[in-house]
Amino acid sequence: MEIHQILNELVKKLDPNRKTTMAVISICPTDSEYLNIPDCIFYNHYFGWYGGDVSMNVPWFDQFHAEYPKIRVEDVIKVTIYSNQPEVELFANGCMNF
């Protein structure tokens, strides 16, 4: 975790106005100190791919927001990868909302 803190501080030193981001895999606990380092968190979620289904996303984000009420989920938390391979049909008509 130390290297992440060092890199975050370096970015802020080089450009104090630049937002920092880190990708987090789903298994990273929501109480991890790692989540307090960057300005923006990108979760690599796989609900509905390796287990469960996409309906699990909403309860997960509700729980995350309950744990971090000061974080505006729509501004700071983003779901990044939904699958481990291209799914052309899934996004053929634009973005997919969960």
C-alpha cells in the first residue's frame, strides 16, 4: 500500500489540481485503507459474469454508500470492466445501465 500512497503524493506534487484514480477489484473490502488514497475509485466488478447476476450491483453500491455517505457515488465510484472479453452485442446499442 505504501507505493500507492507515494505515487498519489507524487501526482499531487506534480499537478495539485489533477484527480488521482485507482482501480480496485471486487474482492477488495470496502473498509480497505487503499480506498482512502485516491480521489476517484474504479471498481472492476464481475457480478453476473463469474458469479451472481447484475442485479447484485445496486445492493453493493447501496452498501458502499452507507459506509461512505460523504462520497457521491455517481462522481467518485465507477464500475469499469464488466467482462474479461469483448461483448460486442452487449453494447451494440450504446451504454448498458445496471
